[in-house]
Amino acid sequence: MYKNILCVAAGGALGSLLRYGISTIPVKTDFPVQTFVTNIIGALLVGFITTFVVLRAEQSGGRVSARLLLLLKTGFCGGFTTFSTLSLETLSLFEKGRCTMGTV
């Protein structure tokens, strides 16, 4: 149980640090590019990680490592992507009257 928690915590810490790094990249638009790109990359990573781990397990005749999935999917991708920031930035765009940009 504790090893699972450590896997999620370690992955989450790394994902959060990477997300923060991306958020510091300057952009010249009102559109929350960093959050958008982060969430797209995170969604693609979840699909890639799942496919890669499952295919590798099938090829080696082994099992899927639950801890590896906890580290990478739940921890890293969970810490990397951010639904709450996306919601806040979308609401901010609507409040500024930028409804078209907010719906993207």
C-alpha cells in the first residue's frame, strides 16, 4: 500500500514540476496556451503509456506493472495535467467576453 502511495507521490511531484516549468514560458496571447498544450500532451501520454506498457507486457508474456502505471499515469500525468486551472482560465476568458476562445 505505501509503495503505491510513494509511486503516485513521486510521479505527481515530477509531473507538477514539469507543468510549472511549461507555465513559465512567456506567450503573447490571452489564450491559455500553456494549459492547453499541457493537457493535450498529458492526454496523449496517458494513451501512449497505457499502450506501451500493455504491449510490452504482452510481448514479454508478463503482467502489466501496476506500480509503473501508478507512477506514470496516476502520478506523473495526474500531476502534469490540470483540470482546475483549465476551468479557471476558461471562466476568465468568458468573463472578459472572449467566448469563442473560451470554448476552444
